Amino acid sequence: MHLDVIDNSGATSMIAELRKEIGTCRNARLATASLTRGGIGFIEEALREGRRSLHIQLLVGLYNGHTEAAALRRLLRMQKHFG
């Protein structure tokens, strides 16, 4: 078993790890307790860089209203645009 801790300080930030992994994979399953517009920018970047064959399944929590409605609308637009 191999375990990496991402502590969000210095070089080991969650966004850096997501960008690195999304840049090399064909399929990704992600889960998050909440979602913001800024939090899905890395997905848009990957799709705009020609990664249109990338398949992402994203589970988003809605508890306590921390997820931005605008972020969900943006995801729906991305889904329609990139298919």
C-alpha cells in the first residue's frame, strides 16, 4: 500500500495534485463535499487543452449550502459543450 498525504501547504496542494493527475489520465472519479466556481477551473483547463476524451465523474455534496449554484450551472454548461 502507498499513502500520500496532501496537506495543502507548499508544493503538495490539492489543486497541484489534481492538475498533475488530470493531465495524464483518461478517466477520473472525484468527490468533494462542496464545489465553487474556482474549484472547477482545473477541469476546464484540461478540456480546453485538448483533453476532450477525458471522462470525469464528479460527486458533489449539497449539505449546508456550501456548494455554489453558479458552480453547478457551470458544470452543466461544460457538460453540454464538451459532451
